[in-house]
Amino acid sequence: MATDTLVTISLGKEKQAAMDRFLAKGFPTNKWEEWKYASLKSLNDVDWNWNTSEAPAATPLLAIETALHVQTLNGKFSVHSALPQGIEILEFDAFAQQNPNFIAGWIHRNPILEQNSLYDLNEALTSSHQVIWVKAGTILDRPILHQYVADVSIASAIQSKVLIYLEKGASLTWVDDLSTLSSSESILSNYVQEIWVEEAAQLTFVKTQDFALKTTHIDHTFIFQQGNSQVDMFTFSINGGFVRNNLHFYVDGENVLSNLNGLYVPGNNEFIDSHTVVDHRKPNCESNELYKGVLLGNSTGVFNGKIFVRPDAQKTNAFQSCKNVLASDKATMNTKPQLEIWADDVKCSHGTTTGQLSDEALFYMRSRGISEEAAKTLLMLAFVQQVIDKVEIPELRDSISNRVVAKIQQALGV
Amino acid sequence: MLSIKNLHARIGEKEILRGINLEVKAGEVHAIMGPNGSGKSTLASVLAGREHYEVTDGSVDFLGKDLLDLAPEARAAEGVFLAFQYPVEIPGVSTTNFMKSAVNEIRKYRGEEALDAVQFLKMFKEKMAYVNIDQSLLSRSLNEGFSGGEKKRNEIFQMAVLNPKLAILDETDSGLDIDALRIVAEGVNKLKSPDNATIVVTHYQRLLDYIVPDFVHVLYKGRIVKSGTKELALELEEKGYDWIISALVD
């Protein structure tokens, strides 16, 4: 078994504790409620290389002319642009030494890690833990483009971990461009991002995922928001054999706005699973969640959206919507909205729909001379475009749009 | 141009068209009238190729082609246009993009070169004048949040762009106030030529004050039970349908 070799790796005390937690639980199986559709049991059969330090050169999929460039290649982080004033990128240990007050609060952050053994695996094995530190009042007018690439010649398990820290009043646009370049080898890409958004800070976060069929990508994005802050999150899952996105928002201050946008277009033999949590812990906050999926070929999708409204979180507005189109008879979508509301003065709504394209709309379009396949494509592109159009960086919007359009057209044979 | 012979159609087990016969020549305007449930909209839908109706008997010849044998998109490319009673809302697709796709697909069917952006711009500008429609409406999602009048004007704009040989207007007057009705009717009249024909399906005579028919047919229980000239429509307006129906019983 692949995990057997983990026992022989020598680790420091804290990392060993994390490793012990992982080994006690193992890879998730579908006996775990949170992994009902998404067993990772087969990862036990792969002879993983757990230490991926070599880093060949990689070509970025995405180019944004104005962006600052940083890169994670096989788990190794590097900075490729001169950083402007007000932002620093450094190792977690060095950051912790300079920010004891932050760390004092940070260690109590307490994200929901139940049934998440991969987080422990990441903590045990990750060799670099970078901090992107945006200092108080710094408004970065250029986006940071983080190119995250796996490119390996043997089956590899890759861990990486980033902390983004936005101090009071800071503003950042972060673009996560995730991909695997090697299509012939199995890859386990296990990626943890923890994001701390202080008072009145603002973050736009766009994540694109474009992985090979043999890639298993586990994403843990945990966002902690303080008062008067705003986060606009986008997750575009374009390709990937197995993608699991754990996206958590912990709302720890008042007057917070959290926007979660997601789009997934799994194709043949692909599995994309979006598990989101919005945890409203303080009053007068708003969250808007809009997820859309087009399921092609024999793909499977999962949307599990949890919203907690804790007893203190009066006057919460929490909205959730997940809409899916099954583009083929062989595609499957599993949706599960979960609302736990403990406060009485709140507005919450949720709705999930999964269906086929409207026959009425198709006939209307065909009656104007548009072929059935072209009409379907047009309707699906319109369906997904509503999420894509919310992205404000033109090159990024075009790149996402082109990749999504190409994938849908290819699947429909137009 | 259009020759319908003994057309029977049903939906599920219910027979709705029970032997329609109709000849339409180029340059003519035909009005199909009749009480609710007589099969007027079914006839329009069957001609455009809506799939949930099953044609059980009869034939439809359109310019020498068997219309019933063609897919809806092929009928459009051959020159049939249906203005919908309830135009469908299509979020995320603008009218201009919709019409660009339609025009170029039809041109492809006919073996013609695709139009480019400049040619479209020029054509749209010209056609917009027919129904006094605004550019901003055409840039919005097709029919989404449009008023009844805007939807119908948009239908006639599409008709102007596609320039059909046979236009079928299905209850185009429903939901329109008198000003909108006039604008829509004027658009239809401007598009009339000796080479094309129009079938107006309507419940009320009102629309026929503006789009003057050469022939009026009364449809009842799936058959054309009376045909006449425009005076028949006025008579129906005055006396209702009962006198025709009771004459049938006798």
C-alpha cells in the first residue's frame, strides 16, 4: 500500500502528529458522509513519490500582462516579479516571528476539519508554507497571478500550502491558475490555502482548475473574514479526473460580504465535487452563493453547500443557488444544500435545479434556422457565461471562456 | 407556394387537426380565425415543425418540397417563419447574437458565405427601422423581461432579418395595446411583397384592420368550415362564430 511508505518518513514533532492523524484516518472512502460520492480508496494502490522537489520549467497557461507573477511548481514556491511596496512574501516561520499578535489569534482559527484527512497529510508533508502578506491600507492595483503547476515523470503526491494575510483596509486580486502538465502519470495534488481578511479588507480571488485526467486534486480553501470585509470568490473547474474543492468561509465580524461563484464543466470520466461551507458567526452579514454546472459525457458532479447561521448571527442574509444542466443521459449530478439556522431574525434561501435544456427554447431557436446542436451549444454557453462575465480581468475572462467553450463544443461535436 | 392537403395531426391520443385543406399563393395574405381550441395554433406549430404534434395523415407542399419531411431549422432555411404567440425567453443570448447565428446557419444551408460583423451591423440597422425597435433592446437577453409589445416587435424584427417567403403570425395581436398593434402591423405590411405570403392566425378581427387579408378562413374542430374575403372577418366580428357553427349542425 502506498501509505505504508509514509511510516518510514522522519518528521519533526508537529508534523509527525499531523502524520499520525492522517495515518489513523487514511484516505477518505465513501463510507464517510462527506465523501459519499468521492472515495479516494484507489489512491492506496498507487506507488507515490511523496517528495517532489525537482522542478522542471513550465509554461503558463494563462497570461495577464499587468499581473505580478508567482509560481508553485511541484509544491515549490517562487516569486517571478518585483513586488511593490506594501506586500511581502515569506516563509511562515519568519512571518510568525514578526507577527506574534496575529499568530495568537490565528492558532484559534478552528476550521471544520472533520472528515478531512488530506489536510493532515498536507500539514505533515508540505515542505514550504508561504505567506502572502499585504500590509495595512495597501491597495494592489495589479493582480497577483499564481501559477500552480504539477509536471512529473513518476506518480507523485504533491503538497503545497499558502497563507494569504490581508491586513486592515488592504485590497488584493489573487488569481490561482492551477494545472497539471503531465497527463501520463498519476498525480495527487493536495493544496491548502488559508486566507485571513482583516477589518475592511477586500479580496477578489479567481481560481481556475485545468487538470489532466489522471490527476486527483484536493483543494482546501479556508477564508476567515473580519468586520466590514468583502471577498469575491470564483472557482472555475474546467478539467480534472478527480477534483474535490473544500471552500470554507468563516465570518467572524459584522457587515461582512461573502460572494461565492462557481462553475464546473466535467467531461467524460471526470468527477468534480464542490463542498462549500459558509459559517455565519456574527450579525449583519451577507453571503451570496451561485454555482453552475454543465455535465458532459458520463461525468459526475457533486454540490454540497452548507450554511450555518450561529445564534449570534442575527440579521444574516444568506442566499444559495446551484443550477445544473445535464448535457448527456450518462451524466450524473448530486446536489445537497444544508442549512443550519440557529438565529431567528435571518433571511436565507437556497435552491438547486438539475435539468436538461428547455425544449421550448430549443424549438424557438431551431424555428429560426439554428441547428439543434448549435442551439444546444448556444444555450449552454449562455448558461455558463453568466458566471464567467462576473470576472473583471478581460484576459482572464477570455481565457476561461475559451477553455469552457472549447470543452462544451468538443463534447457536443460542433 | 403552400399547398396543404387533408392534414391530420394529434397530440397524444387527441386529434386536433382533422383534414385541413389550404392553398396559399405568393403575394397573398390569409387569415385563419376561429374560436378557442379550434386548432389555429396547432396548425401554425405543425407548419413550423414543433415536435410534440404527430402528423397522422395528409401532406404539406412548400415550393415543391415536402415540408413535413424537414427539420424545423431546414424549414426556416427554406423560407418558413413562425412569429410565436409566446416568444421564449432565452437568458444570456442577445437578440443580435441569436440573429447572427440564425442568419449564418441559414446561409450555410443555402451554400452562401457567412456575413461579417460590418455586414450585420448594416443589415440590423436597416431592419430595426421596420418595427421602430431600439438597439438597447437587441443587446439584452432575448425576450427576458421584455413587455408583451417588445416581445412581438422583436418577433417582427427577426422576421425582417430572416426575410421569409412564408410568414405565419400566431396570435401576434395577443397582449398588445393598440399602439403596439399598429407598429407590429406596419412592420408586417412593409415586409409584404408579390414574392412572399403571410398567414395571420388570430382570434379577433382587430388585427385585420391593420393587416388586410385577401382571404379569411374559419377553423372549427380541426377543419376549415368557411372561407371568404375580408368581409367575412367583419361579419364574424359582428355576429361571433355561433352562426357558422349552428349552420353546420343544420
